[in-house]
Amino acid sequence: MDATRLMPPKPRLIGTITPSGNTVVERTTQAMLRDLPEAAALFARIPVHGERDPFPDSYNLDAMLVAAALLAHARPDAIIWNGSKGGSIGLEHDRDLVARITQATGIPADTSGLALLRALERAGVRAIGLLTPYAEGPQHRLVERLGRDGVAVVAERHLGMTDNLSYASVGYETILSQAQALAAGRPDVLLAWCTNYPAAPLAAEVEAETGIPLWDATALGLLGGLGLAGVTARPVGWGSLAGVI
């Protein structure tokens, strides 16, 4: 039937919470799921935009739980926070967040940060080359907090940007240059850590050129959600991460 081909019936639903100033999560998610009829994404937003975060050391839990409750109205198979903030405030906040979401909705939950930890453990990765669009201060904080969570950053590149919306404007050529510079030091994995930073489509290209996996925060969140929802198929053409998590 043409209808089944155009819109496959009864996919597993991945409820996705994303920052309000983010223009990359939905686009990346939809692109990665384009040839994966087993799954579909639903989206909700929380207020995160501009240069100033009114919750610099925690999550806005009230907003998170409202977004999760709205997604829960559609009974998704999993709810994910596809945001990278946990890396900078400590992933204990992500563990607390998913517990609260599941307690409030009865739906299993995950985050990009927790998916990262699982991927690192499964792949046996020790040394990370970190690339982001961030300014020096936030980058330093991110490296320090990731270290506390057992993620060893051995080299990094950042672009000095401060406005959340501007991160999405970074071109593929710039991200590729960052990755190439870091690859020269031969880390185990290149980690693009910002869900409003369009690195995911470059993974296969970077890996073919450098021989080093490129993992992206947005892809980590989605792949974690697929696993949680019981979807065994994985997107093709988005690099080696899909074979890890």
C-alpha cells in the first residue's frame, strides 16, 4: 500500500525534550529516522535560549516535568532529554532527571549524557577529543565536569561562541576542521558535545578520513532513546556510533 510506504503505521514513539533555542535536535532526529520506519519522534521544548542560563548549576525541573507530562499524553515508548547541559553541571543531575520523569509519567527516560556514559563503557574508550562551539569559560567547566564523571578529555577545540541559537549556524567545514585538528593527536573518540551544533551528519566522513569515531551529542540522545523504546534497527550512514549503543 502507498499509505504504508508514505507513513508506516504503529512506529515506536520517542518523546524528545529539547531546548527552545535549539534548531538542530529536531532536524537531526528526523533525518536519522528518515529510513527507519520502526520509530518516530515527538517533540516538546523547555525555555533555554540566549546567552544567560537562569539555572546555571541545575535543570529547570518544573519546565522539564511539564514537557515530559505533555509528551506522556501521547504515550511514547521512551522520553529523552536531548540536551548536553548535563555534561557541564554533572551527570548526577541527569540520573535524577530521568528518575523524576519516569516516576511522574511511568515511561522510561534517558538523556544524551547517560547515553554517552554507556557508549564509553561499551566501547572501552579512555581518551576523548572534545569539539564544541562554546566559549573558553564554559568549555573549561565542561572538561572539568566530564572528568569528574569519568570522561577523560585529552584534547579539545572550541569556537568561542556564547549565544545558544548561534551554535546551530556553525558550518560543516568548521566542524570538520576542528575534528581534523583533534584527530592528529589520535584520541580514541572524537566527541561533538552540543545538541545545537550540527556535527552528526559528518560522522561517517570524519571516520573514513581519520579512522577515529566521531560521536555526536544529539545522535547519542536519539540512539539511547531507540534502545530504551525497544527498537533494534539503527540508522545507516551516520557513523559507527549506531553499532555501539
